[in-house]
Amino acid sequence: MTQPSMIVCCKQVPDPEAPPSVFKVDTASNKITLPPDIKPVIGQYDEFAMEAALRIKDKTGGKITILSLGNNIIRDVIKKALAVGGDELILLEDAAFQEGDSWSTAFALATAIKKIGQYDLIFCGRQSSDWDAGQVGLGIAELLGVPAVTLARKVEVSDGKARIEQVIPDGYQIVEVALPALVTVTSELGNLRYAVLKGIMAAAKKQPTVWKPADMGLEQSQVGSAGRNTKLVRLFQPVREAKCEIIEGESAAEAGANLALRLREAKVL
Amino acid sequence: MTEYTGILVYGEIIEGHLSSTTTELLGRGRSLADELQEELTCAVTSDSVGQAPKEAIAFGADKVYSTEDPSLKEYEPSTHLQLAEKLVRDTCPRIILMGQTPMGRDLAPRLAFRLRTGLATDCIDLSIDPESKLLLQTKPVYGGNARAIFTLSVMPQMATVRPKAMSPMKRDDSRTGEVIAIESEIDASTIATRIVEKVKEEVAGIKLEDAPAIVSGGRGIGGPEPFTTTLKQLADVLHGAVGASRPPADNGWVPETLHIGLTGKIVAPDIYITVAISGASQHIAGCSGSKTMIAINKDPEANIFRESQFGVVGRYEEVLPAFTEKLKELLAG
């Protein structure tokens, strides 16, 4: 294997960098509502995963297939992964895929990866930027029966093996794994590169392949909300109790000194 | 049909003792088990389990499954997955709890998919639904901007729990319980990964998790230097440690080991001082357990003020030295 076949799983999510004040819960539907000017994006951890695949492609060449699951996937959003250097885009797109959990999502993605057939490396973000579960990558690996290494900050490929720097609490460790394997990627790997004009124009011309559940031999009952193992009972926002006491002063420096006096007075320090 | 009963805490051992997160799991596990009137068991695995089985009982377990094997010294996924899968298939617990720790976040999803069951990760609250007797699992979602409560429609019900979100029982060495030794029977042929080398990047001084006070800097700090000067000076006065939100770690201004937040360290010091941190939910997720939060930020609209008890609006370059100086004076006097 000189030119690895890589698959990167990317999820369209509400922009996690949007200010906290714009996130509202609609309690009737148990869903997050966001103002229309907050656009969806590819999950930030999925972007790091994409960058990991691109760095391997830079070095050894190879093919990157982007895989995304959802309904009404916005082409301009997901095509960013093609514009930065992805080769092919496969969308698992159908109303039946909606509102899945980690189980039904990983199940559909693993089934799609089996249908793709050829892969040396599968990349996922360490967790999604919406539900923050951190299960789908490991779930895909378990369902496919391939080894998985989590929290990668660097991935290199040679001689049918991947050499991965995995983040651990007091530093990192270098882990070797035989391919095919699945790797989940964390933020220390580095940001996804910007797309260049040539890439954006090439991406605009590419048409995604769209698979429905039946195209993968799946029943509607196995995917999305019907295939869940977990039930969302309630989505809510905690009431903030903290009331901030702003310490003032004639100048910023004086305010700083007053803060020390106030904390002493309040017996905080 | 399999009868699922009892609660299993999959414990962790640090240098021959039960980890603090495990004692927290046992604390909540005990009250859940009492409510269900079922047994609380704890699995401990290591090359040498030391005092951990005794401690598990003193912290609330009725029964301990103890496995010793040289290969269990370090966490390796497939070894632990084999052990956990066998234990769960043999004992059929209704509920399995792990910490949302480096081991738990790696092992729990693997085990859940191996068992074809469901899992809620990073829970901050667990309770029993009075009607269905199912486990209600509360976890932050959307980077901490909302919370979700889940139940599972399959057995066993699995959860990982955020460190410091729950309290241990008071240690009671007079409690009695059973310790059962389990042979490891590890099939080494399933081990697919090999650790070639470990590289420590630990920073000198007080560990973040143990520090009574933390001074954290954010994107607004602007570069690496203040972390070792102005912020460090304040931390030293408080006998505390310096931390950071994600941008300084991603920009390489500080090592990743200082990153506090959803995907970094979770801390709960007495005093948490944020400097030029806007207060993204992802950061708050790592420090919301702090006793007193104090914010210094030049933007009066910054979200961090909604999370803090005390605040100063101003440029940190001016506020911080005066604050540190005054504090030094007060603490000396």
C-alpha cells in the first residue's frame, strides 16, 4: 500500500463557536433553536480529522472519501471538505436518518464503509460538536472489527502501519497500529487548512453520491430515530444562579486593587 | 431472557489506591443501588490492586471483583475490553458506571458497542426514574449550552460520569463486603495496538487538578509570555497554578496539559480566576465546579461575567499587576 484509501466522517452541526446567548431550547420539540444568521458548519473536531487525512495525502498521495450522514445536508457546507482536498463525497441522506443517536449513526456509517469496501484509514473527530458524545468513531471501529486509536494529534503512515501520537493526561504516547484502522482526532493536531480557489472551483463541479437506507440494505427501522438505543427525555438549559459583582475603580489598576480588598472582605481569600 | 440486576462501577487504580473519580462513582452508585434495593459491585484491575478492593468496600461497594495481571499495568483498550465484556456477560449488571476519564472515554464506547447496548457519556447527574426504574442520565450537550436527559431502551444501561460531578461517601472502614478474585485469561492475540514510547509534557509546580487556586488565561492574553510572568506571579501569590482555555493551547502558547475545558482538564478549585477569557461554554464545562469564579475581561458583555461571582472590566495588563500587588500586601499583613 503506497497510496492509502482514507475515509473521513464529517457531520454538519450548528456553529459551536456561536455565542452561548443565542442557543435556545424549544422545550416542546426538545430541540435547539438558533437564529437564522448562525450558519451550520462541519463539526470542528471533524475538521481536524479532515486535516489529518490531508497531511497524509500531502506526503504519500492517496484518496480521501468524505462520508456524511443527515438530512438536508447543505452542499456549500459539506463541500468545504472537497474544496480543501477531499476526492469524493458520499452522503447518507434521507429523512429516515434524522435524529439518530450514537448507535444508529455509527451503525449506518459502518454499513456505508462496508459498502465502500476499500479503506486503510478511517478518520473521525474525537466527538461531535453538538451532542459531544464521543462514541461514533469507536462504534464504527467495533462494528467493522478494526482497531481504533483515540485522541490523535499526529498521524503518519508507512509499511501498512499507522504511527499515531495519542494525547494522554501528562503528555502524549506514540502508538503503532496495523492498517486498516480507525483514528479519532483531537484539536492539537491543528486547524483545517483554507481552501484555495482552484479547490473551491473543482469542488463546485463534483456531485455527491447519495445513498438512502435501502441502497445499503438497511431497513428504515434500523436508522435514525427508529434505530436508537437511547431516548432523549428532556433537553433544557440550566438556570444560572451566579450574579456577578463588578468591582470598579477610578482606573483599571485601582479596580484591580479594589478587587483584592473586596475578596479579602468577602473572605474569599 | 437475561435478568439484569445490580450496579457495576468499573473502577480505576492509581498507585495501589482507588482513584478519586471511582470513589465518586461509588458514592452515587451506592444511593442508586439503595433506591433499587440491589447490589453495588466494583471491578478493579491492575498489575497490583493494592489497597483498592478494601477501599472500594469502605467507599460503598458490597462486592469487589479484583483482577491482577502484569499486562494491566497500563490501560490498553483490547485487554480491558475483553475483561469488561466477560465480567458483564457473567454478572449481568443493570447499570454500568465508568469515569469520563482517559480510560473511561476510550473504553466505555467500545464496550457499549461490543455489548450492543446504549451509553450516555460525560454525565453530571444520574437518578432513577420512579416509574420506569430506568436510569435518568443528565449530560451537557452543545458544548455546554444545553443539557439533555437520556434513558436507555436496552440493557445494560451504561454511563460515564464527569470527574468531580458527584460526591464520594464518607470512608467507612468498618463496612464489610466480599472480594472475589477473577483470573485475567487475556487473549494477547487481540491486541492490535502497540505503545512505542511515552513522552511527558508535565509542567513543573502544582498539578492543575490539585491546585486550590487557578489563574487561567484565554485568547485575549495575546501570546505565550504573560502565562509565565503576570499570570504566574498571581498564581504564586495564591499558591496555585496557571491554566488556559483552548485557544492558548491550540496556538502553542502553553502546553496542552494546561488546557481546561470540555476536551481538556476538568478542575474544581476554591478560586478560579479567568483572565481575558470570553467564557465559551466549552471552557466553562471544565471549571464550573469551582467554588468562587472571578473574571477579568475588558469586554463588559463577555459571557464570563455571567458565570462569575466577582469581576473587573478592564485590560488585564493594567488590572492584574495591581490586583496581585494588593493581594500580596493583604496576605502578608
